[in-house]
Amino acid sequence: MFANVIDSVHDTLTKEAEAILEINNTFDHEQVEKVFELIKNCKGKIITTGCGTSGAAAKKIAHTLSCVECPALFLSPSDAVHGALGVVQKEDIVIVFSKGGATQEINNLLPGCIAKGATIIAVTEVEDSYIAKHSDYLLKVKVSKEPDDFNMLATSSTITTIALFDAICIAMTRFRGYTKEQFAVIHPGGKVGEALTKKDND
């Protein structure tokens, strides 16, 4: 099918770029605005959770939220049902990530989150899935196709989920008046910290 490795790489990168453009044109504006407002007005913590590639996306999203002064952490689904659900409190928002919406480990922790009174946001492509039905709000993220030949590897769907939350986080900085000085306080390390703390007249 492909003459060489580079042709295959170009094909995948093109399809993943197209997936982000697809989400840009198809995401539900009302859902995104609601998620933005919920996060913006959260009085507690933002807790993200997911398994596999959804878990990897959830970890990255929690980090980015913290970077824009929206206190967030990742909750391991396996640890959650062995006592770690104690981190969930009434004023918290729990964002559950599951492409198909039927991940058993996520299903198992939802009753505890509901009992604790936390606000639950489901991020999935399946609107009538278990997590969608048992959450307070839905953010649908769906791509037409994954780039692999079997349409199985959660690659484009994972990247688009991260990209959409990146966009929400950047909107947060713009509409909350987030400053470079604020970022410098929480990110003093590395090249980013060096650039943030460097005086303009240096």
C-alpha cells in the first residue's frame, strides 16, 4: 500500500491533522461552553480519570488544567475503588474519559462519585453509553476514523480529545485574565521558567 515508511508516516500525520480539523468543525458549541463554565467556576478540584490511552489523555489534561490555575489531578480507576475515591469531594468536578463509554473500571467508580455529590462530565463518542447516562454533563468527541488500517488504535481520537481540552484551557487563560507573572510562579523550572522569569531588559 505504501512505497516506504515515510509515505506511511505522512499518511498518518495527515489523517491526524484532518481529525483535529474535523473536530474543529463538528464539536457541539453548547457542550464546550458548558464544560468551560463548569471548570471556570469550580470551587473544588478537577479530577480526571480514564484507562489506557484515555487515561494518558486524562493525565495530560489534568496537568494542563493545573498549569492554567485550575487545580487538577488524575485519579487511577483501579486505585479509586480501593479507597482513593476519598479524594473526591462535593465541590469537585470529575471528568471521565472513555472513547466507547463502557470501560468497566470507569463504570465501577461512578457510583462513588455520585454518592459523594461531585459533578461528573463524561467525555466519550457514544451518547447513549453507560458513562454518558450516569454523568451530569456530556462532551462528545468523535472522529470519523482512526488512521491505522484496522480503525482500532485510539490515536486520532486521543489527539483530538487532548486538542479540544487544550483549546478550553487556553480560552481559560484569555477569559480569566491569566498573566505571564502568574504562570512564572507555578512554572519556574526548565526553559519555560527561564523565559518567564527573564527580565525584558536582559
